[in-house]
Amino acid sequence: MTRCARIFGQGGVRRFVTGKSMSEELENLRKKLIFRSWHRGTREMDLMMGKFADATLPNYGAAQLQAYEELMHENDPDIYNWITLQETLPESVQGNSALKELIAFYNKT
């Protein structure tokens, strides 16, 4: 029997048609995002995103993984400037919870 798992709600619907359970699909997505975090393209962002992903993604649920996946589509220089507080966040990413956690992760006081 083929299983169709719906992981994300409304705006970001991701459907998987596999024999795997939703928890297996989420675990696969976590692994994929952690790998992609360590392989961004610039060494600085590999280290920053990879370290953050290793520390936080294992505890993320579906909605948080979706927010992080959306963040992964942004350009490295932009993310770096947001993390280091060199630029203010544009409206398009202000509501991204994963980005807020990433900024807080590197700007602990």
C-alpha cells in the first residue's frame, strides 16, 4: 500500500508518496538539511550554518524544518550579513522563525 504523507500545512505543502512514515520523512529531511548546511559553497557559511544545523535541527518539528528549508534558498552573503547584524532583515524573511533562531544562536549576550 502506498502512503501519502502531508508534512507541511497550508502555504508550504510538501507531499511524499512513499511507504515511509511521516517521522521517517521528517528524519530524512533533517539529514538533507544538515548536509546542505555544511555544503553551502563558502567556507564561512558552511561552518556557521552547519554548526547551527547540528545543534538545532534534530529538535525541529515540521513547521520549523519548513522555515529552515526556506532560509536555505537565500544567498550566503545575505544570510551572513543578517547573522552578523550588518544588515536589517528584509520584509520577506522577517517572519522566518529559523532565521531568528540562527541570529540568536550567534549573537548571544
